Amino acid sequence: QVQLVESGGGLVQVGGSLRLSCAASGRTFSTYVMGWLRQAPGKEREFVAVISWSGATTFYADSVKGRFTISRDNAKNTVYLQMNSLKPEDTAVYYCAAGSQLVHRNTKYDYWGQGTQVTVSS
């Protein structure tokens, strides 16, 4: 079992940057595919990015491609989401998640964090 704790959310102006972190418990972090997803008020949870076990392969939602970067440090049991050029439509609760399948646009994961709020003001 994996426990996930996100951090790094907050309030930022349009065009600004934030880096989200997700710390995982346990010694099996490197055996999980890690994803970032988000949910805006009144909307369904949506895929943002996913990274493979080693970090060699990544996929992004079209809406964030070129602005967001997912990365992981298996020695620190941590996955990151660097968010640049933020837009008001990026406002959402961001969740990290762990799973076993590397699938583009996947929203089904085995373990979830509690979420961290990102608000982009215009």
C-alpha cells in the first residue's frame, strides 16, 4: 500500500509558476506509475500528466503540454509537477495518484493523495 501527500499548492497570478510535490510512503515507490490529475469546481476529475516507473516516459494532457513538466525522484519517493505560464483555467484541486498501468489520459489509479488547491488569479 502507498500513502501519498501533496504539497506546494497556493495562489498565483496569471503567468506565474508553481511546483507541486507528492511524497510517497513505503519502499515500493519505483514500482508505480505516477500521475497528476485535477478537478475544478463543478467539473469531473481530469488527467494532467503521467510518468513511467523510471521516469523515461511521460504523457501530458493537451491543455498543459509545453507548460507543465512531470518528474520523479525514486530515491526520495517523490513525484513533482512543475507548472509554468499558469492560466485561470488551471485553477483546480490537484491530486497525485499511483497505479500500475502507463496509459495516456488514464484517470483510474489505485492510490490517491488528498489533493492540494491551486488558484490562478487574473
